[in-house]
Amino acid sequence: MTDLFQQPPTVDPAYTQKQSEIEMIEGIPFKSPRHEEENDHNNPDGKDLRVETARWIKKHPDIARLFLRYANALARKGRPFGMKLIAERVRWETYFEKGESYKISNNHTAYIARWIIAEDPTIEEFLRFRNVKY
């Protein structure tokens, strides 16, 4: 049985190697991952999703911390994962455990992942990233 969330090889030509750097957007840190797959289909409207995500993080810091906590837990187990998995767990936890429902746009998950690796760089090796159109 193969692992559905295998970590991609770092020598894959579909990945681009670049220097990781942290950029502040409205006071929220975002880190560019070292490896990204090409993705021509994201953000067709050309919105600045970093700004929208930064505002969402500032508006819902407790929920953003759930993303970080769950990502950290999976990284400690050494399991590669995607942000959609974390987003669904956050949705589940807030709805069933807290009795609240938060709107978490799937458009924000890529940028929440970049915020997470800015907060805790050790998590980056367990996440798979695609290029995003800022």
C-alpha cells in the first residue's frame, strides 16, 4: 500500500529552487516555500489573496492558531500533509466541538500555509506547495 501523501522528491524538475524569505503583509508574516509545483489554474481573478488572508488571520487569530497547532501535530509525527486536510479539521472542530461555524475560504489555505511556515519553519518540509499567483 502506498502512502497517498508521499513527500515529493526535491530533485523533481517540476519544482523550482529559490531562496525562502519572509514578507510582511498587513503585519502578518508569509514565507515563500523553497519548493513549489507549477500551477497555472489558481487565482484566475487576479485578487491579492495574501492581503485577504492576512486580514482573515487578523480577524480570526484563534482559528489561525488552530491551523498552526494541527500542522505542528502532524509535522511532529513526521507525516507529510496538505493544507486542505488541516482546513477540513479546523472546520470540523469549530463546528462540532465549539458549536460555531467559520468561513474559511479554500483560496486562503495556500497563504495560511505560507503564514504557518513563517511562524514555524520546521513544518515546511512536511507541506507540499504549488506556485501561487500573488
